[in-house]
Amino acid sequence: MALDTSPESPAPVRTVSVLIGEWIGRLGAVWIEGQVAQVSRRPGVRTAWVTLRDVEVDMSLSVVVDTGVLDRMSPPLAEGQRVVVHGRPDFYAARGQFQVRAREIRPVGRGALLEEIERVRSLLQAEGLFAAERKRPLPFLPRRVGLVSGRASAALQDVVVNARARWPAVVFEIREVAVQGHQAVPQVVDAIADLNALAEIDVIVIARGGGSIEDLLPFSNERLVRAIAASRAPVVSAIGHEQDVPLADLVADLRASTPTDAAKRIVPDADEERALILAARIRLRQGIRRRVASDQEILDRARVSSRRALESRLQRAGADVEHLLARLRTLSPHATLERGYAVVRRADDGTVVRDASLIEEGTDLDVRVALGSLRARRT
């Protein structure tokens, strides 16, 4: 029931606080599931404070619990653990603070975690996010590699050191984030978005060392998996050991068995590339030599064949010339002269005399014989 208040007749804080407490108290005891974000215990104090976070959205509750409840838990309550809490919502009027006063805390069993992971896996698989045709090839030599990993972690060092051992000029853009606990999902998602905003980032590596199912749980979170699927740059997942398969491995463009394996996948090996180039140069040089030798052999055969054809052509031409010369000699007037004949011409105009009756007496004549000529006169 709403209070009847006005600026002239406001309700005191104590009245509002009591009513809020009464309204919240009507909810009664409830079971709440969430992930432990923080556990705070003070020496000598019988009360502990637990921050319980929703694993799907960025929302949390403050839980107050007697330390005896925590002491009875085995194994001890730890940050990042999934639990169910039985408690009663309460409003602490003195501080105006909402909290849940826990009566019992139970860890969520591995079976429950696996069921949740399977639920998310089935959902995303039905959407096609794990399909092979969505996988993109990695660039042969990326301009810059985005690396998302734990702060000063061994996984980060494994990727950087091994990649630089293979290709010393590789450039990294590193984002150090929480890789377990309630901050892991939002920080990894933000890092992926930040790296995708840089145009020169050609590939992103997400690396983390091994751990329990609870430790690796953020990398099966639906929000994080969708962020990987939406990444502009291809993503390499290098999470845990080879036997660990969080959902991030299934959606990534490439799954590396370890962070060291990821380093081998993102850049080529300079020594191997030099050896390949050297071998290619040797093969190319040998190929050129074989081609030159083959072409030289073809050229030599062509030269011999051309020489033979030319000689044959010259011989045939020589025979033709001899034949023509023979015919020329046969048909030549000189041959006739050599048989004792003569050619008579008028001396004045060189006209050949064919009819003696046409030559007047006293006309000078030229008489051509085989060897020379003589002058004669018609009588």
C-alpha cells in the first residue's frame, strides 16, 4: 500500500525503511543460483559477506552468511564457484542495504555445470555457430596479432616468446584480463571488441592455461562465445590443455591445443621459410638450366638441319645453273660461230645481212667469226 506523502508531509527515513523491509520480507526464503564473485571474511567476526553474480548478465547480490556455514563446506567456498544459496531476502534498515541472509550454501555439482554447458552448446550449434564453413583461414603473416590473456600469465608468455622465436618481427597488441571468476567474461568480451576496432589486427589469440571445469567456465559462457563468433578478425582459441574443450574452442576459427601451439599457428617459422626459399631457388635454377640445355639442343638440331637444307638447296640451284648454262651455250650464237659460221653486218648501221641481194656493191661489211671479226666489202 502506497504511503500518503507530500512535500509538506514527507515520511521519515525510518518509516520508509521499515516498509521496504516488510515488503521484501514477504518474499520469504528462496533458493538462488549464481557464481561466487567475492568472499569476504574478517578475523574474529562471525559473519561473512559473499557477492553472488548472475552468470548470464552483469548483476549481483550481496549475501550475508554465518561463518559456521562456510566452515562446514568441503571443499571451501572459492571465487568463481557455482553455488545455490538458500536464504531470506532482507533489508538492512540501518544502512538502507538490500541483502540475502543465507542459511545454506551448496556447491553446484560438476554434473550441473556440464548440463549448463551442454544447454548452451546445443543452442549455439543449432544456430550454426560451430559450422565448419564459418571458419576463416588465418593470414600467412599478420600485420599485428591481438592477444587476450591473463595478467603476466604463463600462457601469455608462451604465446609471445614462441611466436617471436619463429618470427622475430611479429608485433603484438596485448590485452591482459581476468581469465576466471566473475570478471572474466566482461573483460574478455571487451578486449575482443577493443582489438577488433584496430584495423591492423589481422588475428586474435585468446590464451589461458589449464584448470578445472569451474576455472574454464567463462570460456563456455554464451555471451563470450557469441563475441568470438561476431569477431571481425579470425580468432585462435588456446584455452587449457589439449583435453580441455570449452565452447570457445568450437566457435573459434582455429583451435590450438595449447598456447605454445597457438604461437606456431599464427606466424610462419623464419628458418623454415628461408629453407623453402633456398630450395625453391635451387629448383628454379635447375629448371632454368634444364630449359636452356633443352633449348640449346633444339637450336643445335635446327642449325644442323638448316645447314643441310641450305646445302641441298645450293646443290640443286647449282645443278639448275649448270643446266641453264648448258642450254645457253647450246643456244648461244657463239657456239654456232665455233662451228665455222659467221655473222655479217653492215658496217655503217650494224644491220645483220640475211639476203646478199640486198647489199650493194662497195658496201663495207663486218664479219663476226668465233674468234674475232674482220672487215669486208661487197663486190
